Amino acid sequence: MTDRQLRDEAMTLFIAGHETTALALSWTWYLLSQHPDVEGKLWAELEAVLGGHPPSVADLPRLTYT
């Protein structure tokens, strides 16, 4: 593999996923805005489990709704 091909492959790995992530997050925020009951349940669970601290892997088993 040439240096150029290697660079192109690396750029694809770093850049290609940004659009899919942005699209998934956009749809998530849109759908939550259309379903305030679901958004309320989400926020209630986050507040109950996290209590204002940043999430960690240890919190995952208690985040049953999300």
C-alpha cells in the first residue's frame, strides 16, 4: 500500500462516520421533541441514576429505560 493509499484509508476511518453519528443524534433529538412523555421518562431516569454526576460504565445496568 502506498503512502497516499494509507493516508486515504486513515482519513476514511476518521471522517466517514461523522455523518452517520450526526444523523442518528439529530433523529434522536427530533423524536424526543415529538414525544415529551418519552423525553420526561428519559430525564427522570438520568436524574435518578446519575444524580448530577457524569455517567460511567458502572451506571449502565441501572439505566434500564435508556
